[in-house]
Amino acid sequence: MKEAEWEQVLLAATEKVWLKVGPLAERGRRGRVVGVGAAGDQTIFADKLAEDIILTALSKRGPLRLLSEEAGSLGDEGARTIAVVDPLDGSSNFEHGIPFYCTSVAIAAGDSAEDVEVGVVRDLVNGDVYTARKGRGARKNGKPIGTSRMTDPAKAVVGVDLSRGPPGLAAALAGLMEGVKRQVHFGANALELCYLAEGKTDSFVDLRGRMRITDFAAAALIAREAGAVVTGPGGRGLSLPFDLKHRFSFVASANPTMHRKVLELCRGAFT
């Protein structure tokens, strides 16, 4: 299938997830645990429902490998195309009734994040959908988006994920905390990267060493296609295999100048 066709498939599948999962929160069926996912976290009913919808849609599209946060690795191991799925990013928010969670799907023509060609992230609260095709820019609800032009950290809003981070991480990031206008964290990293892509925030820092490729693959493409710079700690490149066991850190910023300054503020965490 061509990239445009994949995008349409993912738009339809994620819209169905939004229509099916959203009402569960309204009916108070948020926290029912149905198992443990391949990534090691508890699987709630909404996770499983979202995953089933997406995998069913993808399974009809010919030879395909699948990597999903809940089900793990599935499908045709010999297929060139791989779908990387996080059916419900922000599960904890969903369980607690906090309206910030999404579903994320990437399509790649290879074995690593560098090979992602299509990314779709849908906000499961309001239905907003962020999309990107490699080399064609990023969109929100079909309209082009771009990152902010902010270059002064002292005036910037920066996402910082410290949840379950290693001891000392908060102290190591003191320079960042003191050097920016405001730090935020909403609890669904794929959607937070999309906020960066559309200019709502100016940078996003996750140095916990806990990020998974399923949360990252689609949103990273969207952010980069919108103009963001996304690197590893200290500005190093990211080489990310499609493997649920692989965990990593990253920094993403709206533009190269902002990225350089944010990395400098984070230097205490790189040593």
C-alpha cells in the first residue's frame, strides 16, 4: 500500500477507537484490569478494546508485522512493512478520569524508527487527529501545522517527564527547571509531542530512560515533519529498534536554536 492509503486506514481505525473508547470513561468503566501487556504494564479493558480495533483493521491489509504495547510482536515476521501501535497512551490518565490520552500508530518500511513513513496520533478525548507522511509535513485535522519560533527558554513552556525517573533526575534537571518559564507534563507523551508539533509547547524533555518505541514512533515523525529537532541526550542521534524491551531518553525542541539552549540547561543530567 502507498503512504496515502495507509494514512486513510489509520484515520479510519483511530476514529473508531475514539468512538468506542471515549464512552467507557463517561460510563465509569475506566479501570477494569484484564491482564498484563507485553511491555509489562497492566492492561485495562480500554487498552484491549483499542488494540483489538486497530489490529483488526490492520490485519486486513496484507502481509504485515505488528508491534503493539499490549499484544507484543504479531503478524508476518517476513513482511517488510511494520505497524507500531500504542492503543492507549496515557492509560493512567484514562483510569483516573483525566482527559488527556490518545492512540498512536506508525507504519514503517524497515526495522527502526528511522524507517517510519506514516504516523497518526488521535486525541481520544476530542477526536483531534495529528498526521504525518515522511517528507510531506505534519497536519492536525487535515490542516498544516508547525512548531513555535520560540528561542528563549526563559519565555518557553517545556514539557518535562519525571514520572518514575531514576533517583537524582529532578535535581540534575534543576538548571532546566529554573531556566524556563513553565514546566508541564500531561501524562501521554505521544500527545505531548504533538503539542510540540503544533506550537503549543516549545520543547519536551524525557531523560528517564523509560520511553518505549510504541509511544514514540508516530509522534516523533509528526514532530519532525512539523519542524522539531528530536535527539538523544546531549544531542546524540537516536537509533531505535522496534523492540519493546528497548528503553531510551530523548529531547525534542521546536527549532535548532531552542534545542541547543535546552540541551545546555539539561547538561547536569548528561554527566
